[in-house]
Amino acid sequence: MDIFSEYFFQRALLGGILIGLTAPLMGVFLVLRRLSMIGDTLAHVSIAGIALGFLINVYPIGVGLVFALLASFAIERLRKAYKSYAELSIAIIMSGGVALATLLFTLGKGFNMNVMSYFFGSIYTLDNFDLWVVFGVTVIVIGVIVLNYKELFLMFFDEDAAGVSGLPLRFYNIMITMLTALVISVAIKIVGALLVSSLLTIPVACSLLVAKSFKKSIFWSVLFSEVSVVGGLFAAGMWDLAPGATIVLFLIGLLILSLFIKRGFRL
């Protein structure tokens, strides 16, 4: 139990709680827009940026964040170009991100082990600067959502009506994609690129089983996320498990439990 008194575990817990708040907030909007796969796309592009950061000796998460933001703009441009096949934008950008990351891996063989840690997460290596970055992203995401809640609610439930009312749909679409890019970039070090989309989607999937309104779905998704982050980290600390994987498996366990409970109520 000594691990719980260590500073690295306390930093990991704080970082996990912050991401556990912002990831499902963005996930609700992405799931409602049927863009849940955008998390994997931006994560792969971020890995390319992180690899470049190690190559040029610049803060890797910062470079990954820039790459994710650029990818978010590209996705929106491609979505406009392929209006009837919007999912193509996600596939195209993901392919480019994977190709670029692979190329950078071949150029920097000496740092490949450092980059690989971002695939599976390294939450125990969070330092104070990382925490400030995560905290800054959390403040931005919550602030933007609170200030634009009514507009986002209208756009995601009736985009045609939002457009007729004069709402700048392109601006809000880009804004949501950019916020998602910010969240994913800082979450990669916590749960890893291969698992980061789980924090965006699985808590929302759980909330949709129990929530009866949009506000309640936000509340429940955040609650499911935080319970999984805290529970997963404590389980990983007690039994020396991989923290990112433990958090995601905790989420899946909650989803299965929610499905059983919902089915039981129907019976």
C-alpha cells in the first residue's frame, strides 16, 4: 500500500481524474455525431507528432498536440469535400498518421522505445509540467462547453434547425474537433494511443443505458469515467498491473454490468 503515498502515484491519480472529466465530455458530442472513431484517428496522428518531438528534441506531447490540431482542421476540410461520405475523412487522416509515424520510427531508431510507451500509456511518468498541461486543457474544454452549451445542444440534436437559426455550424464543428484533439493529445500519456478512444466512447455507452436526458447522459458518462479511472489506478497500484489497460477493462466491466442491470429491469 506504500505506492499510494508516492508522489508519482498521486500525480497519476490527479492527471487521470482530469482526463476522466474531459474525455467523456467530448465523447458525448462525438458519439451523438457518429464520430466516435475520430479518437483513434487523432491518436495515431498525435503519435507521429510525438515521434517527431523525440527526433528534434522538443516536448513530445506539445508536438503531438500541434499535429492533432492540424489533423482536426484537415478532417473538417475533408468532411466538407465528401459530404455524402464523411467517414472517409477519418480513414484518410488515420492512414496518413500511421504512415508518417512509421516513417519517423525508421528515422529515429534510438528513441523508439520512448515512443512505444505512448502507445500503451505511461501515467506513472507524469511530471508537474504534464499536469499543468492537462489542467490547462481541462479548463479550456469545460469553459468552452459551458459557454456554448445551448448552441452545441441545438447543433447536435437538430443541425438543420441550427443552420436555419443562423448558428455558424462550421465554426462549432471545427471547435469540437479541435477540443477533441487537445484532450486526446494529453490523454495519450495516461492511457496510451491504442486505448485513448475508450475513454471517449465507453463511458458514453454506459451512460446511454441509464440516462433519460442529454444533461444526465453527460453526468453519468463523467461518473462512469471517474469511477473507472480511480478504481483502475488503485487496482493497478495494488496488484502491479498496467494502469491504462486496467482503467479500460474497468470501464468495460461497468458497461457489462450496466447491460445486465438494464436487461434485468426489462425482465
